Amino acid sequence: MAKQLTINQSFYNKLDKLRGDVKEKVWSKGEEVVSYAAAISPIQTGAYIESFSVVPKGSGGGRSRSSNNKEVVADKEAKKLDEAARLRAEVRAIDPLEENGFTLRNRAPHANAVEDQLRYLVFARTKDRFR
């Protein structure tokens, strides 16, 4: 006797729901990561935090802002909130099922100098927190 299995629309509906759930979990975790990185970032002129970008894993590029000739930011917390919102939007713009994840990058000319200061360690602390 022959055997058969019919895959109907409800299977695809469940698969779509699972994909949507996975995307939402990845996006939520990504938003947590970038929000934390923004929250612990130092702010003087804003160039460092403005140089953060979220790009698909394996891609090049990203933002780079110099602090040369920039004035000191008056409202540092507002700047952090604005930049965190921008980064969360960048996370949401990447489809985690189409791309192979995302990368948080900072291409400020002084990014290494900031990261090397023990009081900041933005990337090291972020990585440690979200292991």
C-alpha cells in the first residue's frame, strides 16, 4: 500500500510564524546590545557615538565621525538616547534570516583610543554582557 503525506497551507503558516518569532527575538537582542553600547559610551563631542553603525555580518563600511572642530555636547543623555534609537532602527533594517546576523561597528578615528581606556572598554563590556 502506498503512503503519502500532504503538506498543506497550515504548515506554511506555522513556518511563517516561526520565522517571524525568530526575527523578533534576534531583533530584540540586537536592540538590547546597541542600546547598552550607546548607554555606556563616553560623550564629549558626540563623534564617537555617532560613529557607531549596524551592518550585516561580513559587510564593509559604516559611519565615521571625527571630533575635530566639534563643540562639546550639552545634553549627553539626550545624545545617547537619540543615537541608541538610530542604532535600534539600523538593527530592524537588517533581516536576520536573509543576512547571517549583524555587526556593531565604530569607525571613529579615535575608536581604538576610547576602547583602550580602562574606564570605557565599550566593546569589551558589551561583548562580556551579551555572551
